[in-house]
Amino acid sequence: MPARNEGRYDHLFAQLRRRMAESGEWDRICAQLRQQLNESGWRDDFKNRCKEELARTNEGVSFESLMDEFRPQAEAAVSPAVKEHIKSMIRRYVESQVES
């Protein structure tokens, strides 16, 4: 029975994701996230970390290997305030789309 519910939730998630993209809400949320990450210095910090890693290794480093190495650190470094603001934007959108 749980697998059946998972499929239902996957379907609802896909519908909401499609609506967000079609309405432009996804782009607005992404723009807000980019702005907040830039303002907090997060972007510059990880850009510099990647440059340091590239300088440290003399061999070519692929984008994928940089992502594998830095993704957990990058996700953990997003401030709680930024996370909460973006989650609240998503929550408001979802609530506006869910039928009462």
C-alpha cells in the first residue's frame, strides 16, 4: 500500500512542479534564491572554493567532480533565513493551488 501512495504523491508533485513552471513562479523563486545567495556572499564563497580546488589540482577537473565534492558543503552553507524564506514562498504557492 505505501508504494501506491508514493505514486500518488509523485503525480501530485509533478503537477505542482509543472504549474509552477507554467505560471512563472518557479522562475521568480529561483531569481529570489539567486539574489539572496549573492547578497549573503554564498556564491562568491563557493566560486572561490572551486577556483582554489582547480588551482590545487594540476590535472583537469570535471564539472561533475566539483559538484560531487562541493554540493553537500554548498547545501549546508545556505543560511537558515534563506532556506526559510524560499520554503515560505513555495508553501504559499502550494497553498494557493490546493483545492479546499
